Amino acid sequence: GMVVAPVLANLGPLEDVTLTPNPEEVEEVFTIPLDHLLQAENQGYTHFRAKGRYSYTLPVFLHGPYKVWGLTAIITELTLELLAPDLY
């Protein structure tokens, strides 16, 4: 029941950018290089169960202490498929 419109942008050098995310929606802002996302060791999947049975699988991306999951990981996976179809 929700509509999401992802926006992909080149912000230039990030040290020159000041971001002010909504603290009710965003816990922390961090960056992950594209080449890091494309490395197999930084990609994974989480399998969910419901009522004791396998239900669905979602992508997960790892970067140091960070884990990108949920809708953000789905959008990231779809973006990688578009940007780097031969590598992802």
C-alpha cells in the first residue's frame, strides 16, 4: 500500500555536501562505494519464515558495521542490476 520513488543522483564530492535527514526516519547517513557493493563477499540474503515455514528472501548488503536491508536493499539491488548488469 505504499509508493516509493527512488532518486539516484551524483552529489559531487561528499565533503562539500551538508545533509539534514529527518531524525524520525533516518538513524544515520553513510556512504558505500559502488565497487564495494559489487563484491560478492559484501552481498547476502536474509531468509524469512512465517508460521514455521519459509516465507520469502530479501537481499542484504554489508559495509563495516552497517547492514543495508529491507526496502533500501531491494532498491539497491535493482539499481545494481541496472547500473552494472554484467557485474551484478
